[in-house]
Amino acid sequence: MKTIRLRINDRIYDKIIWLLSKFNSDEIEIISEDAEFVENQKYLNSELHEIMQGEAKFVDIKDVDDRLEAIIVKNENTI
């Protein structure tokens, strides 16, 4: 599957969306670039940059398990 990005004039936007909506969801997916999308994209690009620069800090599964267990023990009586 391929992805394309379009900049569409407001005047024809509704017509383009109408046309695209005629396809099945397994043929085409409309991805809106709202504020949340843009923020997620910035965050992911930042994370990728850290990984590519060798600056990312990774945690192994044992550390994650230990941290989660500590949180569970600390909070198990609060429910």
C-alpha cells in the first residue's frame, strides 16, 4: 500500500472527500492531519532522531517488569 499527501484547496475539498469516500476501507484510508496527528508526528520524529544519534536510552524487559511490579505492590490496596 502506498501513501500520498495532498494539499487541497478549500473550494474542492468536499468533492475530493466525497470521491475518496466511495472506495472501500480496505482500498483507501483517509488520514486527517489534525493537531494531534502533527504532535504525534513531531514526537515520533524526535524519538527516531535520538535513536539514530545513539542518544536513546533503552530499558530491558526485566527492568520494566520490576518497575511494574513495584507500582502494583504500592497501589494494590488503593482500589
